[in-house]
Amino acid sequence: MSTPSHRTRHSPAGLPAVAARAMLLLLCGCAAGPRTFRGPGPGVPVGSVVAVVPLVNLTDNETAPRLITEKLLLELGRLHHFQVQDPGIVLGYLRELRILVPDRMSREQMAELGSRSGAQYFLVGTIADCRSGENTPAGVPVAAVSLRLVHAASGTVAWAGSLARTGTDRETFFGLGKVRTLDRLSADIARDLVRGIRGIDRIGPPLAASARRKEQP
């Protein structure tokens, strides 16, 4: 009497599904999203006037503030959540009030700046890195930006986010997903950071609510 074989049979439908999921993960790349913080409270009302304060530049790239600011303004406009103020308005009042380091304004200075400019919130931040591929060992652009959305009258932080990225963070097979220019990398960083502000009009922080649900039996 012959003994039945115990060879393992794979489902013909299962293998393509597994392969498809694996390929999807590879194509998506491994770049992490921005780290964000959402302050407690009622959120930022739709239509609030927001001014982008000149970013503090910690790099040797003198063009970095203009480059990052232009990308941020573009993405904020696409968000359709705020009334984005012309940067020239707040810049004029910063000079008038002799505020040399906008990222370190006192609450009194911020309240006065808001009163004069008409802005209800300020987007302040720092550029920690901003280099083109010609100036990096790997030959790809590198950038790192941190932002805070601050209530002008009280100085409280409604939202904060930071993101550091290189041109190879999303590279997959055959160079797919590789970012070769600093302009493109800056646009990607601005897009991903501003996306983190979505839903800011709702009562927050949303992560606290999800954490409570997980703790419940």
C-alpha cells in the first residue's frame, strides 16, 4: 500500500496577493512622515488669518528661507483652510518692532505683532538643513524643517511639526522615487508638513482620544 504524499500545496490565488502587497510596500518607499504635535483646545477656526513669519535659517544656504517659504505658502493656499497673509506685511512690522529673531518672540511681542498685522496665527519655524546634491556626500539633496502654528494673542502652540528628508528616502528599484533636486525635495517636505495641519479646526488633540479608546477593555 502506498503512503499518501504530504507535499504542501500553495493556493494559486494567495501567491499573487502576497507578491502584490510586497511590491506595493516597495514602491511606497520607506520615508517616514512628519512628527507632529496637536495642542489641546477647540482647534483653529476655518478662515483664520495666518502669517508665515520669516524662518530662522541655521544652514549655510542663504536661499533656503525663500525656497522653503515659497513652498509652504503654495501648500497653505491649497489647503483652503486659512486666509494666508502676504509675508511682506508681517515682515514690515517685524522691522518696525525690531524683532530680530522671529522664532524667539516673547508673548508680548507676538501679541503686538498680531494686533498690528491683523494675523490671528503665526507659522514660525527653523531650517536645520538645506543642501543640494552637489553639497552632500551621497550626491542627493537633504533638508530638515520644523514648524509651529502659534496663536498670536496667547502665544500657545496649536500645532507643531518637523520633518527631515533626503533624496533617497523614497527610492526603490532602479532609482524609482529618487529625488534629485532640492526644489523638488523642498516641495515634498512642505506638502507633507502642511498635510499634517488638516483637521486643525476640530477639537483636539485627536491622538489623545485614540489613546483612550485603546486603553479601554
